[in-house]
Amino acid sequence: MKIAGVQMDVKIGRVSENLDKMIARLKETRAAGADLTVFPECALTGYCFDSLEEARQFAEPIPGPSVQAMVDACADFGGMAIFGMLEPEGENGVFNAAVMVTGTGLLGAYRKVHLPFLGVDQFSTFGDRPFDVVDGEDLKVGLNICYDSAFPESSRELTLLGADLIALPTNWPPGAEHVAEHAINTRAMENGVYYAAVNRVGHERGYDFIGQSRICGVAGETLAVANHRDEAILYADIDPAAARKKRVERIPGKHSIDRLADRRPEFYSRIVEAHELPKPGRE
């Protein structure tokens, strides 16, 4: 199947305008044959809000009106879409969320687990649900958001749950270049999965966004990349069966690897121990 990543600018607080742009890009990717289209983190709302109160004005329930609009667009054009948005949390909070939809409805939703001290994440509530995999038309998709890619445990957990593809809507600012250039390929390679990291571009309230979206294959190879700060659409052909074949025979009978079967979890206990560390700027 073919997947697409839409690297786009986003206008903070202009939900209708952002939504219209996403629908137009979805129509374009579908015309090019994409079965799944991935949009950036907070593509619906923008990211650099100055307060929780401001951010909550643009948060919507999941499902809600904008999710339904994208469902309707998928019904019109076909295919599936993943995009970032804000979701209300209780009476006062907000989650940084991502959803996956198709023409028949909402397939799955994710709340960002790892939060940096930046933009709306300064005020967001930590994701409160376990990692999960979304079943989407013969493709199993694991959802992460931006900073999650810096924690290899996130991708490994999704892989163990059966993900063929990890989709990462992101808002990488300056300083994240090495994540874009190296971490995404590494996450794909070490788990034997496809990985689509889709960043935004543009300038928002003193922050620039670096683009450099990329789609990686199961061996960690780069299938498509946007090495610039302009809007772009990336395409890549993927084969879910390749992500499900974890044993790699490099020299038959002499050299093979399986990065899941060859794990030694009995030596990894410290990884899941809780450590209380200072979190500057966050109580």
C-alpha cells in the first residue's frame, strides 16, 4: 500500500482554516493513490499556546465535529487519515492527542505520554492510556506524538503489540534536527517496522519548525524525506508483511537476526523502574 505524509504550515487557533487545508491535502494524496495520510502534531489547532485557558478554547472531544469532518472527507475520497489535535481533559485540562479515522468512523485515538516543556505541552495532562495499536484495513498502526520518539520504549511497546507502522505526528523545533536525521531511522531499524514522522513547518509565536519529515523502512532505510522547511507531501510504498517478518536471514544458515526473539528481558528491569527526577518548569 502507499502512505503519505503532509508536511504543512498550521495557523494557531484557526481550526476551520487548518481543517479545510487538511481536507484539501487529503484529496490530493488520495488522487495520488495513498491509502493512509499522516498530518502533523496539533495540525488542527496549532501548538504554541500561551496558557492552558487559551488552549482549551480549541480543544474538541474525540469523536467531535472536526473528527467527523475528517471522517466525512475519508468517506468522500477514500483511505485513512491520522492527525494531531487537542482534547479536553475533565473540566480544566487538555490532552495533546492524535486520531486515526476512515470513512466509516474513528479507528483509534492516542494521548501523548511524554511531554516536553514546550508549547501547549507545558500545560497538557500526561497521556493516561496504555500504548495501543490501531487496526486499519490490513495495516496495524501504532500512534506516537513528537517527543515520544525520544523514548525507545514507546516504539518497542508498539512493536510488541504488533504494529506494522508507527506514525509520529510531530512539531519539531530547532534543536531536533538530529532526532529527524537519526532517531527515526533507528526506531524503524531496531523494531523492524515502518516509521512515518510528519513534522510541520512555519513560524508560530517566536518558534520556527524545521520540517524534515521522513518515512523509513523496516531495515532503517529512508524511503522518503523532506530536507527543507517548506510545505511538501511525502509518499512511500510499504508492505505490512515485511514488518511482520522479524527474522532476517543475511547469510542462510550462517547469519540471522531477530530483534524481538533475541531480546533478554530478564536483564532490562531497570528500564521500568520509576525514577523521581527534577522536571524544570513543571510541578
